[in-house]
Amino acid sequence: MTIIKYVLLGILQGFTEPLPISSSGHLRVFKSFLNDEVLSDLNFEIIANFGSLIAILFLYRKELIAIITDFFKYIKTKNKKYKANYNYAWMIVIGTIPAGLIGIFLKDILESYFTTKLVGLMFIVTALLLYICKDRRGYKTKETMSFKDALIIGLFQAIALIPGISRSGTTVFGSTQVDLDKETTLNYTFMLYIPISLASMVLGVSDLVSSGNLGDLFVPYSLSMIASAIVTYYSAKLFINAFKSNKLIYFSAYCFILGLIVFLVF
């Protein structure tokens, strides 16, 4: 039964992480509704998040390799053909800074003060953000976006530290407000996820190792990570196709209905 619970939670993490529906908000609601000890296992969140990270790294492996290699090639040669990815790498860094700083100093405070009822309201906020940007079309590519654009998007991403606010949703909203085109919006949204997820994993490793139950839960943890990775990959594909097909309205409607239910029930 423990293994089944961890696998199901891995599937939940994998499905909700790439979609603009707030994985942290869903986990908070499940914790309040089920009150199960597995849901209180903070190490699970680290493991399942790592599964999602593996999936996104695999999905964008070619893009990542190109960015990293061009970054160092530009430093070495100063050849202009590598400059676009060199600048783009710095834009990823800049876009990550706001969430990184707020996460270090305020994340625990935000999570502790937000009741499940307030999480429901944040789902509704996510729904409104998705509705506002559902039809917007930009023109900027990664070659023409600016460092100011990256910072603005990063500030929007930082809002998603509040449970119920979707990280991908706020990033997409911020990207559309600075007129990035669809391809660049999707690419940048997932690029910003990688350092944030990696930082969470690194910061959580010490807690994971010192927990003392890693050996006992090795199989459930491993299976939940695998489940999270597989489902994240296909869920990310679903989000990409939905965004390109102008179907953000469906995620907006889902978040609004879920938020209303959570607010009324809790």
C-alpha cells in the first residue's frame, strides 16, 4: 500500500508540474483532504521533483547542449554566431534570480501562512492570469528579447512561490506581457524551471540523507521518481501542444472550478 501511495503521488507530481495548474497547490489540497503520513513526507517532494527535472532535461536536451556549448565557445572565441545563446544563458540566470532570492528568505513563511482556503483563492488567480494571456501573440524571439524582459518574467515566476499560483502559468503570463512569441515563451518557461528545480534538489539533499529512512523507502522513492519522470514528459508535451493550439482556456477553467471548490469546502 505504501508503494502504491508513493507511485500515485509521483504521478500527481508528474502530471501537475509542467501544466499551468500549480503542483504545490494540488499537493497542499491533497494534504488537507487526505491527512496521510505519506503526504507529509517532505523527502518525497524532493524525489518526485527530481523525476520531473530528469524529464524536462531529456525533453530539452538538444537546446540545453546548444546553449551550454555556445556559451563557452563565445567566451573562448568571441565569435558572433555563438552570442545569441551566450546572452540567452545569462537571461536564464537573470530570470531565475527573483524566485531564488524570495525562495531563500520567504518561501517557508509564505507556505506556513497560506491556509488551504487561501490556496483555493490562488487557484482562481492562476485561472485569471491564464485567461488574460490565452490569446496574446508576441513577436520577440530569444535573439531579440532583452535582459529587462528576462527580469520581468523572473519577477512573475517568483509569485509562484505562493501555493496555488502556477509557476508555468505566471511565466507564460509574464512572457506574453513582454511580447515573446509562442516558441520562445515555451522554451523560456521550461528553461527557467531547470535551475529552480535543480536548486531545490541540491538544498534538499542534506535533509534527504539525514532523514534516516532512505534505505527503508528506497523502493517507494525510486518508483515515485520514475512515475514522476514518465508522466512529466507526457504532461509537458500536452502543455506544449495545448499552448500552441491556443487552448490555455481549458487550464483556466480547471483552475477556476478547482479554486472555487477548494475555497468553499475548506
